[in-house]
Amino acid sequence: MDAFVGEIRWFAFNFEIIDWMPCDGREVQVVANQALYAVIGNTYGGKTNVTFKLPSLKGLAIPGADMRSGIYPMPQGKQIGSENTTLTYGTMPNHTHQMVRPGGSKNFNQKFSGPTSTSSPGSMAISNNSTIPALDKSGAPNTSLHFEAVSMVGGGAAHDNMQPFQVLNAFICTSGVFPVRP
């Protein structure tokens, strides 16, 4: 089957082939690529009727364009997101962690801020003298949680946050079957 002008395919090789150009964001002349310009226009940039840019897919994930629902406004050709982001305590939303009593069905959510007057630094006193465990600031602690369970941990440094990936080369068809609009 012949390729459609403007069709993008992924290849394992790293050289250009006839009728295909790499999706590297390069700017090309309209006069030399009229069929492709008729399909994608200046969606990815360029100077109207003079030059246009090919899509740049270097190092990017490819979500589908949201053309109907409007729930996730991702218009075709728009580059969204950033390559590097530092996750910090300040950018993390407030949240809680659930603690479940072993062998029981009752649970509770509680924000912990640090040690109480009856617990050692970095620990939280938990009383198990009642049918439903509760935080107890008055009695002697008989169960201690590890300090990493109730305090902030980590060094605050940036870290990679990427899904697993495999690198391939994206190419766009410049000459082939012209796609007919419905």
C-alpha cells in the first residue's frame, strides 16, 4: 500500500529515504513541497505560502489531538509540557495516606506532621488498647511507626520521571497518495 502525503511512520533506520523527510521540525520551502503543504499547511510553524515546518517529534510522546470533546484542549500542532521538571514538596498537592489496622476492617486517614510529646523524634505513638486504634498523645507508645512513615524523606533533588521508552525515527511522507477530505 502506498503512503498518504503527510502520513507519519516510525522506522528503525537512521537515514533519509526517497519521498520521506525526518520529523525534526525543519523549515522547508512551499514551492518544493506543495502537496505536503496542502495537507499540513503552517500547523507546525513557518511563513504562510513561503515556508512551513515539519512536525518535530524529537524526544516527545505523541497524544491524539482532541478535536471534539474539549475536555483536554490539545490542538493539533501544539507542543505541550516540558522535557525537565523538578518535583518538590512545594509542587506536590496536599494528600493523605490510609492506615489500616491489621486484621480489622476499620481504617482512618490522618495527616501526620511530626512527633508528639509521647513519641520519640521521628516516630508517632499509636495506641492499640481500644477496639479501633487511635492516635494517643497521653499514654506511653506501645507501637512505633518508622520515621520514614510519618516524616518527610528524600533530598529534594530533581529526578527523572519517565515512562519506559524505545527510540525510533519518525518520518513524514512528502510524495504519495494525496488524502481526499470527506
